[in-house]
Amino acid sequence: MTKGSVFVLGATGQVGRAAVAALAADGWEIRAASRGGGRDERWPEDVRAVRVDREDDAALAAALGDGCDVLVDMVAYGRGHARQLRALADRIGSAVVVSSGAVYEDDKGRSFDTQDKPGGFPRYPVPIPESQRTVAPGEATYGTRKVALERELLAAGDELPVTLLRAGAIHGLHCRGPRELFFVRRALDRRPVRILAYNGQSRFHPVHVGNLAELIRLAAAKPGSRVFNAGDPDVPTVAEISAGVDAALGVTSETVLIDGPAPVGTVGLTPWGAEHPIVYDMTAAERELGYRATTSYADSLPATVEWLARQLDGRDWREIFSNLVKYEDDWFDYAAEDSWLEG
């Protein structure tokens, strides 16, 4: 006997793969929807793959058919997607939607959107509760569009109970934009030094894809209209992440710490390189959903690094992770690093 029916949007993405596996193991009947209609090797045979483009309202409505007990949406983004789901509310029992920790701003209005401006790094409380103020909704940035999504969905009330999960820095297998590439590529390129700004103490709360899938599983079984942070039990420093990647690949490197921001260009900056710690409060999810992490960052890192190394074996990283090419000059300016070290 199944728990009910689940319709998963974005099922073949990094989070979708893990979420479908977790929900299937929990006894749900699942339709796994994606643009390609593909499958993951971990899914049971009774998971039904569905091909649908969520940007096509009519196609989504047709794929949803008579409806589902729970709709899980990995790829919702902006007010338009929220209205699309609300239009189908009469066919959806409840929803679980992945949002982002990028929605928060501090008491001076600083957020992820202002961090590249002088003095623009946000200084959040540690940890950040779900009650922390957010940026204004809009269409301008990733954070403002996620807030617009959240507010439109929460306004549905009893019409469509929605759990919103504000995810931290997602990591794990099948990531299309792995931050760990920053250190994995250096190790594979035999770079002998890791230069870290802010004394290597930057912390940006990660969430393993398995932990996010666990939160989705728990929220699916306990519908409601609410917001939860989504993070790992540990928040390592960037120096600890660097050391962990080196250990997983069996290399030894020297760490050069900078007391403050980048001395020139992006030297010393990393994808986790916040000036002030970004740590999400997980007590609400623990209390209301019974959330317990399935893994930690440190325990999951070796498998992530191994997967990344396999992807890079004999291939150009730009082809595999094309969406990270825009960061090439920021992440891999080896010439600038060497010049600074020589100086």
C-alpha cells in the first residue's frame, strides 16, 4: 500500500534524482517529470518517468492529469511559476518547493545581491532564522525572484499548502555547478598552494543533496504552509574544505592565509568566500518535521570529490560544467596567483 501519489518536477536534476529515490523508498507512487523524460539508475522500476516542459502550462496540466497528493518542484523560479502551480491547486493536495537562502538580507539591506559592492557583504545573525527579513520581491535577481515565488505561493493559504525549503550551498553527486571544482581542479593541476582570504575562516552553509531529499521526504508526509531552512549539520570553514579535498585526492599542498579580503583581483577568494559567516538555523525543521541529517559535509565530501575527478578524467572541465565557464577568470586565474606569490 502506497502513501499516496507524488508528481516531481525537475526529477532528473541533482536534487530531483535524490528526492525521487528517497520518496520511492518511503512508499510513495511517483511520476518523475523532466524535459528529457529520463530516469536515474537508483530509482525503482515502478517510478514512472514523464516528459514535460514546465514552461508549457498546457503540457504540465496534461501531464498532471487528475492530479496528485503531493507536488514536489525543484525548478520553480519566480512569480510566474508560482501562479502556474496555483492555477492547478484543485488537482494538488500539497506542494514542496525548493527555494534558496539567497532570499535573506541583513538589517542594513545587504544581501547576496550587494556582496560585490564596497561594504556590501551582508552581516547576518548566526544562525539565520526563517524569520530573518528578506529582499523585496521582483524580477531583477535570483534572490528577488525566489522571494516573489515564495510570497505568491504562501498567499495561496489553504487553497494549496506549500512547504518552502530555503536551501544552502547544494553539494553532492550530479551537481551542475559544483563549488568543490575550485579545489579539485587545483589538486588535479598539481597546484602546490591554496591561497585563502579572510584567514580561511569563511563559512557558507552547505546542504548535501541527500539531506535536502530527506527534508523533501519529511515535508511531503506532513503538509503545511511554512518555510524551513535547508542545511547540513556542520558548516565547515573554507580551509577545512580545502584540506578535505586534498585528503580525498591524496595530495599535499601549502595553505597561504590572507588576513582580510583579496589583496588583488580575486586572489584568495573562493566560492564559499563570504566576509561574514552564513549559517542557517535548522531548529525549526528539526522540531516541526523531525529532521535529522542523513550525512555531514565532511562525511560526504570524499564521494563528491571522487565523482568530480571521474568527470574530469581526460576531459575539459568547461565542456562538463559549462555553466561555470563564466567564473573561469575568478576561480582559476593561476597567473595572478603566481604573480602575487612572487611579489
